[in-house]
Amino acid sequence: MMNTAIVVGIDGSRTAWSALAWAADDAERRGVPLRIVHVREPWLAEHPLSASSDKETLTERCDRLLASAAERAHELAPATRISMALVTGAVIERLKTESETADTVVVGSRGLGGFAGLVLGSVGLGLAGYAESPVVVVRRLPRDGSGEIVAGYDGSPCADMALEYALAQAAARRARLRVLYGRRYPVTAPHPAGYGPLQVDEAAEIGQRLMPWREKYPDIELIESIVREHPVPALAAASRAADLVVVGSRGLGGFTSAMLGSVSHGVLQRAHCPVAVVEFTRRRCP
């Protein structure tokens, strides 16, 4: 996927501009093209019913938004190849289509028209776990880079894909990577489904699973953190001091029909920094 672009969806909202800044920065850092996409919904009128003849049309407004976004992206990432696209359709479906050939899809946490009390809007929720590429949801940008990326890990295939993405981000940023494993239950308690005790020596198992990744990325400082609490509050707390949190779309024990697991959903709702959700998609399977 070396020639694919980072796709950022924009709609003029505050968080969309934050998403654009994150995407431009990531594209510049990793040497990847940037594609700015605005989705025009087909049911919106070209001319507002109450508009006079001198008001701009919907097409003109869309073109102006894309031009403004491209200008801002050029300022943030002058060495990056930037393209624009105005597409028509339902926002989530069109961004899912974009994800089929994208390196990453980046969106703001809430778009225009969202309820103020919602942390995560329908677009971010609709893409995470369903897109063919990693999805980065940006609520706000970290004020000061901490030089740390946090990855949630439980040994599942999605977690390994998320860890690979997190390591690539850490390498590009020259950052350290904290791999966080949250114990959902006390290690000596019986399994909640009644299938026997949970494994006691979790630290040794996690360390063994991470060994191949340490060998593949020897220059990255990789820190193991095993905490005695549920992964969602643990990752939310870690996000306060992180530049990025990375999670798999589903972990161990997740229902196969549920495209977005409870942990990834909870982290998207509660994180204080951008969140990347990585799905174990068909295009990544051998």
C-alpha cells in the first residue's frame, strides 16, 4: 500500500480542521500523499430556498471549502503531494469506499450538525471497524507532543494489526511505544463464563508475544504496561499523556458479528487524544 494516500474527510467543522492538521502532519512525516475529500449529500439543494440570487450555491460553497482546506494543508505540509475530491453520496458510505484504496482515513470526532453532548459523531462511529484501512478519529490535537504512542493489546489478530500500525507510527515519529494490557478480572478469579481459571502469568505471556515485534523494531523503545483495571479506563487515562492511542476494532472474546468491539468503542468515546482503530481486514489477510 506504499502508493496510497491518507484520506481526510472535511465538512468545515472544528474537529474536521483538527483532522486535516493531523492528516497533513502524518502525510508529511511518512512521505505519503494526502487526499482531501468533501462529500456532498445528494439531497441538499443547490440553492437554499430563502437565498437571493447573489448568494453562493452549494457547489460553490463545496469548492471554496476544498480550496481552503488544500491551502491550509499546503501550509502545514509543503512537501506533500495534495489532491482534492468532491464526491456525492452518503458520507459514511463514500468514505468507506475511499478506505478501500487508502493508507488511512482521518475524520473529526463530530461534524456539523452534531449534538454538542456527543463525543463521537455518527461518521467516526460508522467508519471505525467497517473501513478497509485504519481509521483515525481526531477530537483534539495534543498541545505538546509527549513522544509517546499507546497501543491497547490483548493478543488478538486485530491487536497485532493495531500494534504493527502503532510501531510504524512510533518509527515515523521517533517516539516510544507503550503497550497496555488491561486485566478485565482478577487473575485468580474463575472465568466469568465458567470455563476455568484465567491464566495467572499474564506478564510472561504478553512479553513473549511482544518479543518478535521488539526484534522487528529494535530502535523503538517499547514499554509493557499491565494494569489491574478494565482496558477502557486504563487507555483513556493513558491518552492524557499520549500523542496517539491505537486499538484493534475487536479483541478476544468479541462477537464476530460486532464490527466494533466494546473496548474500541469505549476508547473512542473517552480518549483525550486522536485514536486510530485498526481492523483485521480481508486486504491484509494472507
